[in-house]
Amino acid sequence: MENVLFKTLLVSIAAIFVSSLSFAGKAKVLLVAGKKSHGYNAHEHNAGSLLLAKMLNESGLEINASVYYNEENPGWPTDKKLLKGIDSVVIYCDGGQRHVANNHVGAIDALQAKGVGVGCLHYGVETVDGEAGDAFLRWMGGYYQLYKSVNPHWTPHFETFPDHPVANGVNPFGINDEWYFNMRFRKDMKGVTPILSAVPPLDVIPEKDHHHNSTPDARAAVARGTLQHVMWVSENEDGSRGFGFTGGHFHDNWLDDNFRKVVLNAICWISDVKIPADGVASKAPTLEELKQNQDYPEDLSKIRADKYAPEINWKR
């Protein structure tokens, strides 16, 4: 009996050891998901973060991703142990005055000083001017600035890409989303490389001023036909990396291969993980996977996925 117990103990210890080795040396990514927001299939911070983490962990690359989401008290992680040893943090949350990073600038500065990369998705690229806005410029080179930037729903067509690892394997594509533009960037775009850029149509924003929907500066830029950068990466003076991705309003857009790939590439890049020449591989989520972990009661009429994946048998 003692021999059996001893052998069982050895097997358990060996399993723990092998499990720990499987994560040893892998880049550690923490995705911070914000609170529920816009209704079914929109601003799905937790569900989207969980999908991205799953794809990263199944990519075969040297990366281990996890998600922090506190449904009762959403925001920045309260347990400092979760931040220990991370290589990057990706924030997917409502922005502006509600941004989870606004009251934790010092903590994120400290992480960046250790080389931790910072990325923000969709509304998470918007913050307030002042301490937080200046921090976003340090962390990722740009942000959505109230009364300057705008947030229309439109379908840009991304035709050309820079010679940059984050663009590896990304093919020309067009997709409807709430693509913010006319962002505030660092002076002279220092250290900033645009990844996804397009020229918005003339009718993309209304003529009447609005703090989010239409600003004089944005209207003038559209009238000039100025190329707008809706995703970018930054190489920072301290050697850290960052990125901003303004898409991500619609949860079902994760079905699009190029949409997924460019974000997965960016997360790997800020984590200092080598990106394959054809980009980070991932499978399109199934309908069941899309439905999982959403914040609101199921409403399949809100899913537009058939536009992007007609081969899937959508059961309404």
C-alpha cells in the first residue's frame, strides 16, 4: 500500500513538473477585460479576450495567455500576483473617463519600465487628456482624443501593408466595424508604424459637430482625402512596444481571418514573440464559440457572421 501511495505521489509530482516546464520560457500575456457594455455581439470584452487567449494558446508559439475579468468589480487587476512576470498586457474595455487604466497610470508605467508591452482594443484606445493621455502616448504611441477623433461605422478596404512583422500573412481585406480615426499620435509619429490604413468616404461622418461622431478636424481630414490609421504599433524609447487597434466593436468580426491575424500578430509582437512569416495561425470560431461568455442574453439576430463565413451553417 505504501509503495502504491509513493508511486502515486511521484506521478503527481512529475505531472506538476512537466506542466510547469510547458509554460517555462513562454511569453506571458494578460488580457484585461472591462465591464459589460453595448448589448449582445458588441463590445464583448470578456468573450473577445477569452477567444483571443484561446487562439494564442493554441497557436503553437511560445506564448501563454490568460484573461482577467471581475464581473462584480471590473477593472484593473487588484491582485498584484497576476501582473508578476507578464510580458504584455492587452486592455479591452470601455474608454474615456471609464477606462480601467486611468487610475493606474503609475502601475502601468512601472510595468512598461520592465519592458512589458501594452496594447488596447477598440474603445480601449480612448482615454482622457492629461496624465492618462500622455501615458497612452508613451505606452502605445497614440490614442482616441475627444473632440478630435471620431467613431463612425464604416467599411475600410485595407489594400497595402507595411514591411512589419505585425503585417505578416495579412492579405487585403475590408470589413465593417466602428473604426475610429483621426487619432492623436506622437509628434512626427516618432516610433509609430501604421498597420491598417484607409481613406474614409466623404459621407462617413455628419456635418454637425459632436464630441464623438463628428469634429471639425476630422471632417477637414476626410475632405482632404487624408489616409487614416486605424491600427498602429509603437516602438518606445525605453525599448518596450505597444499597439492600438480601433476595431473590435462587433464580436462576430473575429470570424474574419485577417481581422484575427493582425490582432494576434500584434499581441505576439508586443510580447517579443517571433511571428511566423505567414502570421499567427488560428481557426475561425464556431457559432457555439462565438456565443460563449457573452454578457447579454443570446440574440442571434445580432450576429452578422454569415456575411463573412457563408460556409458555416448558422442555426437561427
